Amino acid sequence: MERILVSACLMGLTVRYNGSDKLLISRTLARWRAEHRLVIHCPELAAGLNTPRLPAEIRGGSAEQVLKGEAKILESNGDDVTQHYVLAAWLALRAAQEAQCRFALLTDGSPTCGSRQIYDGHFSGEKIAGNGVAASLLRQHGIEVFNEAQLDELIQRVTESDK
């Protein structure tokens, strides 16, 4: 049975930057949880960031460029928190690898977990196509990443893989 790394906020834990969750209700997720398939993880908390915390966005490039040291992640007050978020990405990868996860279900929009969209880096509220640093690093290491809007696709992939 395949294991899946899941953003803790999608499982109802209040770990998002603003102290909220982003609970994703699904019978399949509930079953997978009961089957101990889910590895519930918040990369940002694992890296020592607090809840609540200031919003943070990637500035000056992509997640891949952040991981190479060519772009930054800044908080809304201008503080550079790049190293915390890079650590968060590596801790997510370690959690996934230790649990032998082939799949991840992450929260879109986040500078860490975003897998299709992230905020534009200017705290304007506008989203752009892109990945967060954890989603990018997981993909670089062969883990298939899905966001909450892609739950049906994830269920299909896991079902195929379980056969």
C-alpha cells in the first residue's frame, strides 16, 4: 500500500501562517488515515517556524532558484526567511523518504507547499504559476505532488499504484 505525505493543514491542524487550517474532507483520506497510509507533516513547523507567522512569498525567481540560492523567500515585513523555508523543504523530503512516500498532497499557494500556484512575491494577493520549495524538491526526488484541487487525480494514481 502506497504512503502519502500530506500537508498537516489539509488534515485539520491549525498550522497555517495565520493559525488556521484548510481541512479537506474526503472519505478516501479518512480511510487512508485509518489504514496508516498518511504521513501528516507541516514542513514549516518542522523547520521551527511559529504559528501564527507573517505571510511569506518567493521573491526574485522560482522555487528551484530559491533552492540554488538564487532567489529569496521574504516575510511581509521584508525579513529574509529563505533558510527556514529551504530547511522546511528538506525536512519534508526526509519525512517522505523515511516513510517511503511516492506521493504528496500539499496545500497550493504556499511558498513551501504550492504545487501549481504561489503568490507573486509582492504581497499583492495575486497568484502566479509556480511551485513552493518543498513541492519542487519532492518532485526533483521523484515524488508525485498533488494539491487539494487534484485529490481525485491523486486517488486515481494511488489506486493504480496499489494494483
